Amino acid sequence: RLGENRAKVERMFGLMDRFLKNDPATLQNDIVNHVEYTVARSRFSFDDFEAYQALTHSVRDRLIERWHDTQICFRRKDPKRLYFLSLEYLMGRSLSNSVINLGIRDQYADALSQLGFDFEVLAEQEGDAALGNGGLARLSACQMDSLATLDYPAWGYGLRYQYGLFRQVILDGYQHEQPDYWLNFGNPWEIERIHVTYTVKFYGTVEEENFKGGKHKVWVPNETVEAVAYDNLIPGYGTRNTITLRLWAAKPSDQNDMESYNTGDYINAVVNRQRAETISSILYPDDRSHQGKELRLKQQYFFVSASLQDIIRRFKDTHSNFDDFPEKVALQLNDTHPSLAIAEVMRVLVDEENLSWSRAWDISCKIFTFTTHTVLPEASEKIPVDLLGSLLPRHLQIIYEINFRFLEELKKRIGLDYDRLSRMSIIEEGAVKSIRMANLSIVCSHTVNGVSKMHAELLKTRVFKDFYELWPHKFHYKTNGVTQRRWVVVSNPSLCALISKWLGTEAWIRDMDLLVGLQEYATNGDLHEEWKMVRKVNKMRLAEYIEAMSGVKVSVDAMFDVQLKRIHEYKRQFLNILGIIHRYDCIKNMEKKDRRNVVPRVCIIGGKAAPGYEIAKKIIKLCHAVAEKINNDPDIGDLLKLVFIPDYNITVAELVIPGADLSQHLSTAGHEASGTGCMKFLMNGCLLLATADGSTIEIIEEIGADNMFLFGAKVSEVPVLRKKAPNLKVPLQFARVVRMVRNGYFGFEDYFESLCDSVEVDNDFYLLGADFESYLEAQAAADKAFIDEEKWTQMSILSTAGSGRFSSDRTIDDYAEKTWGIERCRCPA
Ligand code: BZD
């Protein structure tokens, strides 16, 4: 009998101990099996897309294995967990990133080639997951990669929008928006968890019930929607740890329909059910303004409520009361978009868990941390009281109560300074009475941070000055970073190999500080040759893309000068275009013999404008109008080209950044909270032409002002210049290029009138005129440096060497230690 049992046990263990192997034969077998049994195509005949689907399922199997182990490890050790709440994530593609983080890219490439497929070709089949707008959303994605890599016990939470960020289509130079139904071809990366479903409530009334001799508030909603979890697995690099990004989708709730079914209105009942799904259907494409729309508020609460139910459920699995909640849970608010979580935690603790107000508040103040990503006070989120009161009546009461208690405390500290009290109040009085979500977040969070040193200074001295004076200890800065796995290893494999070769190790992929080791080879001739070769091949790849997409043939000997980011007045793409017009004008007016000294340029601009942002759309049109003129001027030839890259997204960035010689970061000083694009270019050895704004100030600290091209007014000078604006003398060259646009040199003069007015008639708020001369000087310095190839290469190497600080690994370690109080929890290999 003993022997029989033993055999059974051994068989059981045999079943359990079946880690997937990664040798070519196993991988091929897996892929072919997925072709047949998952994709349901014949193993004798499948095309690239079907091979891609099978491949992703095979990778996904490996992710799931590691994810299970990680979850077991977290459950066993029960560490304090970080819950990262963000309404936006810009993940881009997952395939290459996953296999690189799993350390099995080459094995897959081999296995596929024996099957007659090319890994890179299959990788091209994947679309972008674009569940976000810009910097904030891509930062969330980079931080998830670092959290996994550094073994932190973290969960990301967000919304599974059916339509991601719109596709930008350019017709006759104008931007048009098309829906991005990214799920059309299925999404192999997500795991639907039909059993992880929570009910989210909306509308209704608040009633009072007698409870233990007192009164108790009960929210009686009149609409409910189900939130279904979709898990996306995020593998770390060089570790088994694989964490979860849980995105919620809205599904109709059965509870709503009883009445309709009873009245026999079957069709309407079904139509009403469908309406619930709209909550998670679309990403708002605005990355600056907050319009107080009901659907947006519903999205925020839907995501917050489902996430908190999940978090509290997980906590309660192992804890019988809330005493340990702050020791086990850190809730990170990624900007104010998830800040309703504060009111929701209070509601759950007080109304549902029956904690006293002060106990609940004490807990809340220990778990929340808040990162703000903006500088402009007018960009901060305000929710009209009427809207909140109708959608979430109990939450409005709670926010009023928080505010009442806060103001009472404040009066004790500062007395009856009514101006200051009203500035700091969570409720803004006025034509539309609103909730100031930033104030709510600051009042409840134990740590508030900006995303660069400069940004935090502005928060302390301007935006949140009153709060800083009250609670100086709350304010910090955490300079953003980006993940080198995505932005060098995946997107620039040849540079990656070159760096590893010269450093003699791949360890920099987990420890970016090691890149300083490149400094000692900055003048090494052999490295220069190899560096130039890598850069040239990347430029050739980019040139091919440009030609395929726009028909414009560009020379790889020219300087590739790139500006890629959302189109915004403060980011000053208009300044870039005016500079290009000036360059064109100069070349046109030059004697033929002098043209020999002109450094040929290929100017590349890409970015999306929010659909309702008229001026930004005009900038896109101007770019096309100028490009049309320049690119078709035979007199100019290869000396100057301008191309607009349509539909800028993560995948496009991965292609363009490695091929850029120079990148432009032109925000008016004091407007870019941090900027992360500059860090990606920097890592890839691209030189920066930039204002002293956001994180560029810290880049200067790392690589020295000599290794970049700085220009423009400093933060402290901007207010002075603005005051002087009406009498400010603008340089003649500036007036001349604006006049060329105004007078129709590029056509469409009526259309461009308001754009020209913005810099001439309306006081030039973003100071294009004031900065123009200095901008042209910086451009001239870049030209001069480019002619000296060795000098340029040295600056390029030093840029990469100095980029270590801008890894999101550094940022995440800093948050973990100083903000969230979490520790690493590594799953055994
Ligand atoms: O966040 C950006 C800032 O503008 C950048 O300076 C900074 O580097 C990044 C990351 O910290 N902010 C945003 O991207 N903001 C948004 O995308 C956004 C989206 C929806 C609503 C409001 C703002």
C-alpha cells in the first residue's frame, strides 16, 4: 500500500513540477500546438498573423507560470503591497518586451526560424495598446516594468477601454481622428477573470438608519454596473517576478433589469444593459483640460470602486480587522484622476465596516500618496458639486465632512485668514461650485510629490504654496525615469549590444548607474567607429520608414532632428516650425557657394493634437504646408527636409528615437512638469536641444551644459518677460517668418491667422518671440557641433553615459523606500 501511495504522490508531483522548457524543440512544439488548438488553424498551413497569435500564447504560458509563482510568494510572505491607481497606461506592444524580460528572445527567434518564420516579422503583427494620452500614461507603463524588475509586491489598476487613444489620420495636412478599436483582432496578453467581478453603484439617495443607538448613513443607489477584471501580466527582467496590471471592464448588472423584464419590455431591457458597457468604452483624449463630464466621473468612480473592493477583499483574506491596513496597503494616486478613492475608502470604512470617522480618517491618511503631473493650476481637476452629488450622493457628503474638519483644524492653525481658507478649501465657491480634487488629495495624502526638482519647487512656491507652508514635510520630488528595457534593449538592440560589449557586462540593464563606465571610452577611436555605425544603421531604418510613409527620400548623412510629443502650445512645436522656415529662408537667400557650409537637416515632427484643440491642429496643418513647400523646392534638395510622422505612438517612438541625432524639447520654462521623452533620446545617444525646464535641468547636472544645446528664458525670467510682453521688442527674423505665414507664403493664410495672432497680437503667452534669437543660436551651435563628427560622437557617448539617473528603476526604488514604505519580495528562481 505504501508503495502504491508513493507512486501516486510521485505522479502528482510529476504533474506539478512541469515548468515549461525553453529549448527550440519545446518552443516549436508549443507554437505549433497553439496554432492547432488555440488559434484553431491547421498546423500544415498558417500565415504570419496566425503564427504571431500562436507565438504570443506560447509566451503567455510562460508568463502565467511565473505569475502564479509570484502570487504564491506574495501570499506566503504577506508583505506590504503597493496599489498603483492610474486611469491611463500606454503599454505599446508586449511581445518583444516580454520575451526580452523573460530572457528567451533568442531561443524564440531560433525556434521560429527553423519553422520558417522571422521573429521580427511576427512582432510587427502586434498593434499598440494605447490606453492613455501621453507622458503620464507612458510613465505608468515604465513604472510597472520597474516594479516587476525590482521585485516589489505591486499591483497596477486601471480601466480596460475598448477604444484607446484615437488614430491620427492626416488628410490634406489636417488631422482627423479615427477610433482605435484595438481589441478587433483579440488581445492574447490579457486574461479575463469572469469570477473576479464586483458591483459598482451609482446615483440614488442617502438614507439614515438607526445603528447601535446612533444614526448610520446608508447609500441606496439606483444603478449598478458590474466590473470584470482583465489581468495583464508584467514580467520583470532578470527575475521570476511577474506582477499584475488589472484593468476593469464594465458589464451590465442583472440587478437592473428585473423591472423591465417584469413589464415585458424585453428589447428595451437588453438595450439598457448595453448602456452599462459605455463606462469603459472610451479613453478621453484630452491630456490637459478637465471638462466635468458625467461619463468621465463615472469612469473614475467605476475604476476606483472596483479596485478598492478587490484590494480590501485581498486584505480581508488574511486579516480580521483594519488595524494592520496601513502596514499592508499603500495606495498611490497617479494624479487626481483616481482621487475619489479617498472618499470611497472613508465610505467603506465608516458605512460598511462601522469604523468611527476618526479611526477611518487616521487609516486613510496613512495609506494615500499623491503624485501630481502638472504645473498649471488651471489644469487641475475640478468636479462640479451638482454632478458629484447626483452621481455619488454619499461621497459628496463625505467630502463636505472632510472639508469641514480640515477647515476647522486650519482655523486653529492660521486663524480667520479668509482668503487663505478659501484658497485651501476643498470646495471652490463660484459660478459653478466644485470640488478641487488636488486639494482633497493633498489633505489626505501623507506624501505629495512633483515629478522633477523644478516641478516640486514650483509646487512649493506657487501652485500649492499654502499647503506647503502648512505641511512642509509632505512635499517631495521624485524625478521621473523611463525603463531602459523598453527604450534601449527592445528598441535599440544594436546599441544595447555595443554598450554591453564595452562595459563588459549586461548588468546595466538592471543597474543603469553602470553606464557611467562609458565615460572612460568617450574619446576611444574604436568605440567611435562602432558607435557611428550603430547610429547610421538606425538612421537607415528610420529613413526607410519615412520614405514608405511619406514618399520623402531623405539622406542619412543629414542631421536627423526630431520633435516627438503631444502637440501643445506650451511645447512650442510652432517655434520649431518657425525655426525651420527661418532656415529655409536663409538657404534661399544664400549665394550658391555658401550653401556648401550648410549642415543638411531632416526635420521630423510627430504628435497628436487633442480633437478639440484648434490651435494645436493648426500647428499640424502648418507643418504640412511648410513641408510641402520645402520638400518640393528643387533649389533646396537635401539641404532641408521636413516630415510629419502621422499617428505617433509607442511603436513609432521605438523606431524614431534610436535614429535621432538631435531632439528638441522646447517648452516655455516652468511649463513641463518633467518630460520623459528627453530621457529616452538621451539614453539612445541623441543630443538634446532644450530649454531649462522640468527634468532637463537635472540632465544638465548629469552630462554638463557643454554636451547639450540649451536656450531660452529661465523659469524665473518668464513672469518678468510676460509682464513686459506688450512692449517687448521681438527680433526682426521672428517678425519676418511669422509674416511669411501670415501673408500666405505657405498658403492657407486665413486658417493660420489665429495661430499668428497667438504670438503677435495676443501677447505671445508662451514667449516664442522672446526666445527666438536664443533658439536660433542654439540651432547654430548644433550645426557647428555636427560638422565635427568626432566631437559629436563624443557628446553622444557622454549623453548615454550620463543617462543612468533617468532610469525608472531609480525612481521606483526612491518611491518604495521614501513614499510607499514597501520592500522587495523576490520569488525564488
Ligand atoms: O506627465 C505629463 C507632464 O506633462 C510631463 O511633463 C511629465 O513628464 C509626465 C509624467 O510625469 N502629464 C501628462 O501627461 N498628463 C496627462 O496625460 C493627462 C491626462 C489626462 C488628464 C490630464 C492630464
